[in-house]
Amino acid sequence: MSEKIEFIELRFPDLLGRLKAMVVPCKPADTIEEVAKDSALKSGTSCDGSSVTGLAKVESSDLRLEPDSTSLIELPFVAQRTAAVMCYIRERVAEGKSKEFFSLDSRGRLHKVCEEMLPGKMQLKVKVEPEFHFITPDGELYDEAGYADTYPQSPGMDFLLELASTLRNLGITPRVIHHEVGESQQEIELEFDDAKRMADNILLFKNLARSISRNQGLDVTFMPKPFEGSAGNGLHCHLQLWDGEKNLFGVDNKSKLSETAEMFIAGLLEHAPAITAIANPTINSYKRLVPHHEAPVYITWGWKNRTVLIRIPMFGPGNKAAIEFRSADSMTNPYLLFTALIAAGMDGVNRGLKPPDPRKEDIFSLTDKERKKLGIKMLPTTLEDSLDCLEKDTVICEAIGKDIIESFVRLKRDEWNKYTSQIVTDWEWEMYEDN
């Protein structure tokens, strides 16, 4: 077997945020730097969009993958040395390919929205907390450990450390590695990075987690609620809005939020129902988003308060200021999620919106009457409800784009209708078998 890099995986997301790839050969190379100069990287390859979920119709399916060389890496855990690169998607036309991003390219859409809504040196930086479960090949829990347990109580710690080391080697910075609250539940927090790169990193993280665990005879699941009665898996997103070297969410030499941060929060709160369809895009997502199980379901915000949708973690100097959006889960397409968060937050900034008063109390412990008096509303409680909210929100729909919205909503309504009208669950057997 060759000891040189001879292939490049041209990677791209489908509309649901799942990693796809086409593989092309390249000139045998000793280093990734040599691959970066290869003509195969510049030319990309064609793709049948009609065979990829949500990407194109069969009558207009000729697409072109255009590699983004800034994302080039060498893949670990493969028998044959292989490079990988994330791609933009362009539509094939008579003279070659369109100069515009394909209208159903969610990665391209995020890049376009960043250019339009975050001009100049502005950027949204994101830190994420992906939670997941190690499971056995039979789908059972791998361990009985709890929060912050380590080896030998947490037998998966070696896998976590191997995953963290691999991420570091690929230029992704793990911040905290630990066992989470639920049995067999894990978390590796990924340090702040530009939203465009973080979206790529999330797809790479999920792919590597599955690769490493399967090499060890295990598997992972990122399902929001994989086991009844156990902790759910979220994807908390910490957000910072930067302009060059300045964090616009902070105030110089003070541990307080800026007016910009509060307007951004107000935008997120106003558009939270629509964002939910993107942030929580599966039927299973709403089995995590229920009161009294730590996942946020009430549309409000507060300092250090883990019962609100948007939490403000404690920070010292202003350049550390951040806001934490807590409802998302890892079934989301991160490109669409960050597009929606930018659109919502910047709508709040551009319109000068003011958020309600921050809440200090345990929102879960309040009565419905008390929450109503305070004006605290709930997130949508089903996928169907969240899709209704999405279609009514012109700000989020315009940011994501008409074609993506129509394709996404169609796919998700089909999923909802199939689940409610066709699928027979174990619960139904238990509930009705003897009636």
C-alpha cells in the first residue's frame, strides 16, 4: 500500500447537515502542503444533486463541488492516506458552473449571510458543547458513570482523550473533556472559532467521534433523547460578536454586557420559535425540550441561570463576554443554525430591540400563571409547531433563502406526517395491546 497521499475526499453537507463526500485521485504527495498545490484540488468534481437529501431535483441535478482550500486536512484513521476538504456547491451551466452559490448549498448560504450581515471585519465567534452517548453495538448504554466521573468509573475516557487529541492535531481546540450527567453521556467542549469554521468543525467532530468509537467496537449517538428518562443531548452555543479585535458584546474593563449584546439577545428571543425548527429539527428533539429536564423551553434570558433559553455565563474583562443559546441539539444543520442565529441577532441590533428583564428565578418552578404574568412564553412543543413558526418568520426565511426553506420544510413535514400517521411504536403496543 502506498505511503503517500493519493486521494482527496471532497466533502459537503446535505440539507440536514449530514456529511457527504466524493473521492478524487491526486498526484502522490508526501504532505498536505503538496496536496494544496495539486490541480485536482482546484478543479473539484461533479455531483448528482438529486441523489443527496434535499439538494436538487432529478430534472436539474448537475452540480459542481468547488473545494475550499482553507479547510484542507489529512484524514486520520484511514488505511490509505487521504486528504479531505470542505466544498462549496455550484450549479452546472452550459459554459461551466455558476459563480453564485447553489441555492440549496447550506454551507454557501452561511458564507453569504456572513458577508452580507457581518460586513468588514465583523464575525460571529462560536463555542459549542456537543453532548453524545457512547453505546454498545446492540444500542445499549456503555457505562453507568455520572457527571465528571473518570476512569475506571468512566471506561470511555480513553476514547474521549483520543478524540480530543485528534481534534487538536487537526487544528480544532478542545476546551473541556468530561463525562456528562447521564449514564454513558459524554461532552467535549470546542473553543471559540469563527462561525463558518465552527460549522465545518461540528461535522468533522461528529465524523471523528463515530470513527474512533467504531474502531474500538463501540458506537455513538447524538440523538437528542436516546433513552427514556435519561439526560438529553444538546449543542449549547456560546456566541461572541467581534469587530476586528473588539468583542462587541462586552464593555471595556467591566463585567457587564454591552447595549449591542442586549439588542442581539432581544433578536434571538423574538425569533426563537422559528429558530427552533432549525435548531431542533427532529421529532426526537422535542422529547428533550420538556420542562424540568434541564433543557430550556422558556423564551427568556438571565445571568448564570440554567433554566432560561439564553444564559449569560460569568466573565471578567469585556473581551470575554458571551451569550449562551441553550436549546439547539446536534441533529441540527450547523450552517443553517448559525445563519438563523446571525439573522435573528443582527435583526435585534439593526432594529434597536430591547430584551425583557433578565430572570434570576428558577423558571421551571414558576406556575403557568406566574410565567404568563411575566410574559414568558414557551418554545414550540412539536416539530410541526416549530415548522409553522418558521414559515411565518420572514427574517429567518429570507436569511436562509426561499429554496432551502421550501426543501427543508417539505422534508420535515413528510417526516412528521410519516411518524404521526404511519409509524407504530413500542409505546403504542404497550399502551393498547390489551385494550
